[in-house]
Amino acid sequence: AFDELMDYNARAYNMPQADIDSLRSIAENAAGTVISDPALIQLITGELNAYISGGKTAEDVATQLQSRVSLYLTERG
């Protein structure tokens, strides 16, 4: 399923092979982290969609996610 999704994204968004390889590596090496908080899921998917659609660079997404998730966690105490 992952390969099919990556093939689709590669064609639909003209993703470079290096990006596909990075995403594959992240997925294959995930250490069981589960995010069940809908607000965090929304933050993450919004930023990932901006990257996939070409609206933001990977670096911008990482910086934005780090900032927004840190703020969210701080506010939740």
C-alpha cells in the first residue's frame, strides 16, 4: 500500500525520488509512535499536505511543525 501511495504521489506531485526514499525510510523505521490526538493529527497532516503540494519545503514544514507542536503541548500542560 505504501509503494502504491508513493507511486501515486510521485506522479501526481512530481515528487523527487530522494523525497520518496526519505518518506519510505521514515515509515520503515518508525518506532511505534502513535498519535491519537485529533488536533495533533490535523497539525501534522496540514503541514504534510503543504509539502506534498509544493507549497512548502521540507525544512519549512519541519520548522513549522516543531514550533506549532511545542506550543500546543505547552498550552496543554
